[in-house]
Amino acid sequence: MDVKDVLQFTDSLFFSETGKHIDRLQETILKGTWDGQKYSDIAEEEHCTEGHVRNVASELWQILSNALDQEVNKSNLKRTLQRSNLSISSSTFTKDFINVTNVNFCNSNIKDSEVMNNRSPASPSNLEKTPTQPHLDLSDVPKIFTFYDRTSELTTLKQWILHENTRLLAILGIVGIGKTALAVHLVEQIKHEFDFIIWRSLATSPPLSILQTNIIQFLRRGDAPVSAPDEKATTGGLSLLDYLQKYRCLLILDDVQMVNSSGQLAGNYQPGYEDYGTLFRQVGELSHNSCLLLISSEKPREIAALEGKNQPVRSLQLNGLGAGAGEILREKGLAEDENWSELIELYRGNPLWLKIVATMIQDLFNGNISELLSDDSLFLGDLESLLDQPFNRLSEPEKQVMSSLASETAPVSIAKLRENMQLSRSRQRCVAVSQLLKIMQSLGRRSLIEKIQEGDRTFFTLGPVVQEYVKTQYSRPNCE
């Protein structure tokens, strides 16, 4: 195989897996790897960092590994493709791959009557017998340019979904922590285990009836008008839950917090959106082999009520990257790597937060972290507008509690927090005991407070970034 054959063949494999063609950087990586170039040489040629080239290459090798059903990496790429003895000019495998992809994306025509009668559609692709050729609708998936090490989290999620048959799953965390990026890479690694994979964003707060109709339209792939979910009894059409039971589906809903109300405690739906909660509960309780994956900065109350170690409902609280976040600072060209750990800790290993502050350090301090750390106050800059999103959703009592926590110099227990709030204004009780417990639970579900366990006692505090934000935005509770 020459380089031209390699590029044609790998592009067809890439398209069959993702529905997209390889881009210029991926093509350069393939050419360079085939010719024995180092990643550093490729990075210099493309005017980007070596770390970025490694990330893109790692994702490319994973996609090719999935397509060929064998491991592909930098060291064995040439040997693997040559051993397969495949080329565009002579390989019927590639042609079949392209044909199946075209059928999956363009020509499927599945009627509800065919599904109900358990018959295969008149199509080369039999959905129940070809789980390695999933029907994909990833039109709402955002472009992820870089992905940092989340090996343990991916392992956990794959274990829950593939081996423990988790039916309802949530990836949770504060803004910028990498929830969506993690889900994108999870889908890439497990997509061959499903018949249908559908990704939808709830950023515009679509009513559930419209969302379900849209999803069913993709699932049916039919020419007949789609019946609304509540018309099943009169029309005989399948509901979304019917499809989840009939086929093995992976349905991802991003920005789930947007169907919740602002100005109320976490978990309260907007008026008219309560049926989302009903759907989540039914998916978690009914027997099926599908998985509904929710991505949210607020834990849905159905998850909180149903999850458990031995239950088919789970949640993953996504935390910072730790030392792995050093790759971000390296890509940004920051000097003084001996200060990286302190900067990472201050910004809690949040990938987006670190990218924002690293850019500022490069712009203002020529990459010297110590100049930033010498200031007593914590820099927020563009982080303020980013944090406006979750804080604008808080209720007034939540803002009072956050303000009180921000004024504390050390972690406090709930009892101490209540005492301090009582003394903060003429010894009046700003928040009733029972209400304070609800507020703390709500703030925890929003990933805005940190919990510290010391023996059998529990203390609460705010991370440095959140604390600085609250201090600049809110005063102490104003009780009347």
C-alpha cells in the first residue's frame, strides 16, 4: 500500500465509524506515522503543540481500532494495514463498509408494523442482528478538540452500562469540568454495543412531546407522519419507551438542567416540564436493555431517589483532572512547572477554568505563574461570565447560604453554619433548620459546595474559585 491507498482506506474506515471524513491534521498524522515521523516533528509542521497531536492521534487510533476490530497504534499502523492486505482499489470490504454506512444514514425505512411484528426491514441492514453497525444520530454532539485523561471514569461508565445493565445514568459536575467531552468519548468506545445511538441537547428547553417526536422520527425512518407519544392507543404507533424495550438504544440528553426552574431549589422542573421526570423514572424502573444517559450540572431528583450500588440507576460526579491537568498548562506554554500543582489545586483541576486562566497568564505575565500566585486575590476574569450560568439559577435562600459559606475561613458543619447565620443579623434566624438542610442538599446537587469528612463528622466549604466569585457577587445574608 502506498500513502494514497492508506489515506483513502483510513478515510473510508473513519467515515463508517463517525459519519465524517478525516481532517487535515488527522491526514498529516497518518502520513507522518506512515513515514516514521515523530509526533514532535508533526507538531512543528502543523504549528501546534505535541500534546495536541498526541490527543488527536490517540482518538484516531481508537476509531481505526474499532473499525478493524483490532488494536491500531502509532507503532503498528503500517504493519497492521499491510497484514490486512487491504487497499481501496481491490477491497470489497471497504465498498461494503461504505454501502452499509450509506444505508444506515440515508436509506433505512423501518415501519412500526415491521417492528411490532419482529420482522427485519427490507434493507441490507438487520438492526437486531448487526449491533456493530449502529444507526447514529449525533447531529447535536459538540465538536471536542482536546480530551484529557479520564481512563478511570471511562472504565467505570463502561462497566455500569455494558456489564451491569445500568438503564438510567447521569454524568454530573460544575460548568467546565468536562462532562460532555467524557460522554463523547464514551459513545465512541461503546457504540458498537447498540442498535441506535441518539444525542440530543436540551439547551433550548424543548418540551418532552416535541423531543420524543423528533427521536421517534429517527427511530422509525418511515415516510408516514409521526404520532405524538400520547396517541399510541389510537394510532398503534410505538412510544419511545417501546423502542427502548424493543432495541438496545443509547440515548444521550445533554444540558438536562435547562428543563429545571431557575430561582428554585435544584430538581424542580419548569411548569409544563414535569413529564421529563416521569420519563426518567420510567426508564429507571422498567425492564429493558437500553440506557438513557443524562449530562447535567444539577442532579435530577429521580436519579437521587432511584440510584444505588445494586440498582440500574447510577450517577458519576465528575471532579477535576488532578496532576493530569498539567497537560493543559504545557499546551498553553506556561513556565515554572514547579508551580503547576498549586495552580491546578486553586482551580480544582477544571479543564475549562485552567484554559481560561492559563491564557491570561500567557497574555499578561508571559507565562510566569508565580506573578499570578503572588496576588492575594484569585483571578477570575472570563470565569465570572462562565459562573454566572449556574449562579443565576440559584434561589435567594441558596444565595444567602453561599454568601455565608464564602465568609468562613475554614470548613464548617451545618450546625456551625446555622449558628453563624443566626448571629449575622440581630440574632434572627435567616433560614429555618429544615430549610437549611434542603438548601445544602440542593447546593450539593449543583456541585457548588465541597464536602469534607473528618471521622464521623462532615464539614462544608467552597472551592477557591467559587468562594472568590461569591465574595465579588453577593454580600452577607440580608435578613429582615
